[in-house]
Amino acid sequence: MYDFHCHSILSDGELLPAEIARRFEEKGYKAIAITDHVDMSNIEHVTDCLLKFCSAWPKEAKLKVLPGVELTHIGLKEFKPLVNLARKKGIKVIVGHGETLVEPIIKGTNSAALEAGVDILAHPGLISAKDTQLAVNKGVLLEITSRKGHSLTNGHVAKTAKQFGAKLVLDNDSHLPTDIISPNELIDVGLGAGLDKSDIDQIYKNLTIFLAKKSA
């Protein structure tokens, strides 16, 4: 079981990266990515810290931890250079902060993030057919989330993704200790969004391949 979207005290979370990893490990997850919020002001500091932490995380641990970032509330033209910078520094998982209904996101953010080559488009709100097809073309995962507020459009995301054949990811988007739910609870979020068991199985097959590529 995997979760590729969570936050530490390096942005707006409450836990150290080590605390996050231990809690996910205790819940039975096999791999996570710590993806703190970044823009041009803090991307170098956050990536340096997460890369340092992940390199020191015990190789023998049951949980694999990947360094990530979530590009958040940035200008549309900033996506490409920040994606390139994060990749150059060694970040494995790049999340784009999508057009959730509960925050004032710039219109066009979904398209800009997809075009820039993020790995995951988080909480993409009422994502359009055009952007869903773009996610398919770019191989970007669309997120089904357990996060309060962002989860309002899970049903739309699931339905649209199935219609166009876009790949999905199930994530906690955790900020607090209580946000870290069990793998079975996360699966229930997907089922509640209208996915069925075969859809869930396919998600985790795809994520196993995704993890292997990002761990190389």
C-alpha cells in the first residue's frame, strides 16, 4: 500500500519527516513520498532537507520513503522551471496542487501542471475532459483524496478518469497525525468515490510500477 502525498513541518504539517514515516510504517504502508508545499521562495531549502532525510532513512526499514514536493499556488509560467529544478535536485515525486474547489486556485493551474510534467495532479477539482485527456497523454496520475474539502470532487475525478482511461492514485494528503488513515480506510475512500474493487486493484498495480520507476 502506498501514499505519495503528505506534509511535514517543512511546510504546513505538524510532524517531522521521521514521525510521518514511522506512523505510515505502523499503519502498514509499504512506501510513501513526503511532498511538502513549495514555491520559488522555499523550494531549494525544502528539497535539500527532504533529500537529506530520505538518504538517511534506514535501508532495512519496512517502509520506503521518497523525497517529493507539491508545487502550490504558483504562477502558471512557474510550473515548468520549478519541475525542472526539482528533478535536477533529485526529487522523485512532483505533485501539482490542482484546482480544488476549497482554495483560490488560479484558473488554468491543472493544465499548466500537466503540461509541465508533474507526476501527480492533486485534488484536481472539477477537472475538464480536455485536461483529463492531457493527463492520459502525459502519464500523470489524478488524485482521489481523503483530505476534507478537497475530497468533495472525488466522484467527479473518478468518473472522468474512468471515462478517458486516466490513471489514479489514492492519497491521504496528511498534515496532522489524525490524517494518516489505514490502507483499508484509504481504499474505502476510493470505493466511496464510485470505484469498484477491480479499479482499486488496477490502481495499485499501476502504483507498483510507478514506485519501481521512481526508486530506480
